[in-house]
Amino acid sequence: NAGVTQTPKFQVLKTGQSMTLQCAQDMNHNSMYWYRQDPGMGLRLIYYSASEGTTDKGEVPNGYNVSRLNKREFSLRLESAAPSQTSVYFCASSELGNSNEQFFGPGTRLTVL
Amino acid sequence: GENVEQHPSTLSVQEGDSAVIKCTYSDSASNYFPWYKQELGKRPQLIIDIRSNVGEKKDQRIAVTLNKTAKHFSLHITETQPEDSAVYFCAARGNDYKLSFGAGTTVTVRA
């Protein structure tokens, strides 16, 4: 099992460009998440999908959109990238329930110039 | 929403000594408290977790304690080794599917 996979690993964008970060999991998990990680600020939740067909905003959703394409895949889209979106993005998945481990992908390092 | 504070932000210990990281949370409904370890350039990985009906949990050299009344929980690493050098994150989850993370503690184990 690959677990949680993310593409791309690295990306450089110019301000105003758009892109989609892809995430897939092969653990048959119902819940999926997108986080951003910035120095000194821990992991902040952007959007999450508790189950297939649902998505909800997290702590920092502005400037992002998500699509839960199917049970396996959860994508994050930046419509018009800004330098403030320079960050490392992690996707995670977990089984439904409040006490279940979240498994993280390897991350995407995004730089917006 | 939930607010998790983590201290200290950096911690340097001599190999073989103990390390303690403390977190506080704001939402009394939170009932699940995991700890993640992140090595440089890697993804966060769960090292131990505790549920609100338990006061302490141990796994070899690591232990976590929870004080629900005071709304704080701590990670204890004994007999530290160089491979314990990493960033550690605490987190708390309430009656939804969202984890709120602390800002992280960078632990350096000196040989």
C-alpha cells in the first residue's frame, strides 16, 4: 500500500497563476484533509472532507477550493496564487470517528513569486 | 474553535536526559489528543495518542499525560537519543473531525 500520495512534490508559481494539488489514498478512509505548514505556526487546516460528497472549511480556507473527486482523491486548487500562499501543503486521511489516526502524505512545497 | 498552545518552542537536551513538552487546549469538549513527530523534510507521523477517558499512556520511552480539569497534556521522552531530534506537534480534537495543532517544539538531542 502506498498510503497517502501527493503530486507534485515541488512547484514554483508566479503571482496570479492557478494550479491544483492532487492527493490520493489507498487505505479506504472516509475522511480527508488539506493542511498548510508555515514556520512557527504548526499545521493549519485549510479544508476537509468528512466523507465522500462533503467538504467543509477549516481554519484558513480563503484563496483555496477543494474537490472530493471520489473516496480516494481529494484535490486542492489555488485559483489565483499569491505570495502569502507560499508554504508546504500536506494532505491527510483517516477513518471516520473522533479517535482515529490521521495519516499524512509526503507534502508539496509551493513557492509563489 | 479549539486553540492549542505548545511550550517550549525549542528544547535542547543532553543525550540520555529526559524531555518534556507541554500543551494546553481551550475546548472542554476535546476528547482525543495525538502527538506527531516530524523529522526534517518528512511528513508528520503519529507517535502516541491519548483519549479523554485515560490519564496516562506509555509506549517504551515515550509517555503522555492528560489533565482534563486543567485542560493540559504533556509528552515525556526518557533516555533521549540522537534519533529523537525532530519537531514534535501536539493536537486536540473535539466532537468533529478536525484536529487543531500546536505550533510545534523543535527538540535537539546533544551527543
